[in-house]
Amino acid sequence: MRRNLIRSLLGLLLAGTVSAALASSHREAPGITKTPKVDATDFYAFRSYEAGRDGFVTFVADYLPLQDPYGGPNFFALDPQALYDIKVDNNGDAKADLSFRFRFQNRSKDLALQVGADGAQRTVAVPLINVGPIAADDTSALNRIETYTVEVVHGERTQGERVRNASTGATTFEKPVDFIGFKSLPDYEAYVAQRMHDVTIPGCATPGRVFVGQRDDPFVVNLGETFDLVNLNPLGPVDGGTDTLCGKNVTALVLEVPIACVTTASHPVIGAWTTASLPKVSDNAMAWTQVSRLSAPLVNEVVIGLKDKDRFNASQPRNDAQFLTYVTHPVLPELLQALFGVTAPNLFPRTDLVQAFLTGVPGLNATATPAEMLRLNTSIAPKAAAQQSALGVLGGDTAGFPNGRRPGDDVVDIELRVAMGALLPLDVAPSGQLPYTDGAAVSAAAFDDAFPSLRTPNPGSPAEASEAGCR
């Protein structure tokens, strides 16, 4: 009877929750598929491990998923109508005490060419985003200029104080154009380097850093096989599969902030998440509607049921009690049992998952109010890239996931193992110590040690340059 029930459950889930079971937040809910510019794909929060920067926390919020590098002619501008927030709770009540709010502006230069012979000439607007090569100090050939501002908003206020360029005092920053290709951007690294800024952050004695721009998608997952009824070997080699996102890009909002600016003297643990909101006019009044929410990876895919995915994206961490059943009685282990014959943990409610998803781990990064946030204990020293374990805390590295999240943490393998009972005794989780994996390996070696950590995006041209690392 139990097996029949599982089969019935499996049939219901394959079209929804499970089809995104091991993906990061790329198109994770029905509603967000309509507005990809505000779709948060990944979120990171970690103590900076760049040499000399261990007094800082780095936040990375990635948006606009599955960018093909050749996606012109308009490429991947963010939405100037939206609010993009990185939110921080620094007292454990699951409410944002600080929000770093990004707003974008797009300006068309309306570049035009003279077309036609003498007496029949017309000035005609060009259809392309650029009309010639773009250099670090010469963007005259660029047809669309993207800029952004960053505000520090306290509590529930709607307005904040702007972050400033530490050198010039300016409050508007230029977002580099996407990596169109090597002919348009012969030295993309130099062009981007001039658009990474030291910034003065209101309330902070020490400058931080900011960068917004296209990056190589840092998430690593065997995505195609996962969608096909988890068509992979979850007990195979950790590098036996394919990173389906190899060659794709995202747009990253990267902010490095002094630890003292996001913590209180008595509370070193912070909770953090990112949200995106769009304007909505109702009764002749404009309000903001949150349409995307992301902190710890895989929650809306692995944990939240299909019917509640849009609700989760619109919700606040302090109201997460409404989703508790999805954590205490998870579906994913039952699915893996039905598909692969491994034994799902037989302990309910799953208090181990309540810790992993809602309260933090006692003695590591627990906070008072149960809520789904990425928790980071800022008193734990960072580890240099060469010393990091891709399995984070499961690998004995307390500076890694779920104590925050670094780019090199293999969150898919970690969460598979935790879901199957890695934190439980063998008598209730007899398969819990098996080395579950999606076969797409990741490590800190795949990322830069220096700000902004995520690597140069894949170029649109020549195609061989984008494909080289995926073969």
C-alpha cells in the first residue's frame, strides 16, 4: 500500500515540484517565468576570503537566468521599473533591519547613421546595441547606457540613503554592457575592472565595494537529467555528470560590506536574502509587489509544493510558519526512494530539516525566530579557497554552507545528503550516510579569490570561446 501511495504521489509531482527538484532558482515558480528580469537565480553570503578582506561580508544576488551569451540584439538589461533588494536581519527576528536596494536606469543614445545617396539621405536609428568596439575608457560606440544606484534602507522604511563612489562622491554607477563578443569588447576584463567601485556606505566607517554586471553562471547542476525523472545515478561519482549551466550567464549584484555594518555587538549571526519587487497600481495608488525571494538554495524547488511556489516568492521570512509542513514532511526523500530503491528517513516531524531550513544549527548559526534565511555566523573566520571543503559543514568546514554560502559550496550534493538523513542516526535513516550526488562537481577552484568572485561571462562571439570550458 505504501508503494502504491508513493507511485500516486510521484505521478502528481513529476510535472511540478520534482521537475525542478535539483535546480537552483532558475524559473522556479509559475509566476516568475513571466518576468525573467526579476527572477533571482542564486544568493550567496560569506565572509570574504580574498587576502586582506576577512573583515568583510560579500553578498551576491544573481538575477535573470539561463542567459545564452549570443542573446542579442538587446541582450540582458535589468528592469528599471523594479526594486532589487539584498536584505539583512541582524537581531534574529526574521525581519529586515537593513536593505541594500538597487535601482536601474536605461538610457538610449539613439545612435543613427546617414543612409542614402545625395538628395535622398535619411538619418536612421541603428538596430544594434553598439556600432563599434567598446573600450574601458571609450564607450562612444555603445547605444544603450545602463546605470544603477544603491540605497541603504533601514527597517520598514521605503526610502534610504544612497551609497557613494568613495573616490568621486557620485551616487550613480555604470553597469557594463553584456559580453557581446570579442570584436565588440576586445578587452572585456579591463572594461569591467573600471566598473568595480570602492564605495562609501551610509553608517559604515570603512568603505566597501560594489559591482553589477554579467557573470558566468556560478551554479553547477546536472539540470537536464534532473528534469527527466532524475535520470542520473545519485550514488555515482561526484564528477560523473554534466553541468548543464556551463556556458550560461547571469547578471550579478555583488556588494562587499564591513562586518561591523551588518552586525550588532551582541549578535554576530545575520540572516540574509534577496527579493525583487514590481510596481502595481491599484485604486489609483502605486504599491510594490514582491515577486521573487531567495536565500538558501533549492528551497522553492525541493521543499515548497507547486501550488505554493508563487506564494513563497511573495512572502516574508517572518511568516514562514505557513510552509512548515513542507519541511517537517518532505517529499524529495520519498521520491528518491520510489525511483532508486534507497530508504527514506523514517522520522517525523523532520526536526533536522527544521534546523537546516528554518532555525539554523545550534552552536553554529542558530537564530531566535524560525524563518527561511541564509544564516551566516560572522565570528567564524573564513578559509582560503585552497582549504575550503565543497561539502561545507558536512565536510568539516564550518565557514561553508549552511553557514552562509560560498560560490564553491556544492549545495546540491549537500542538500541531497541532508534530505536523505545525513544528520540523523542510522536507525531512522539507514541510507542517510550514502554519498548522494547529482554528478556535477564544483569547488572553490572554479571561482576567483578576488572580488567579485564570479568569473567573466561567456562571450557571445566567437561561439568556440563559450563552448571551450563545457567540452
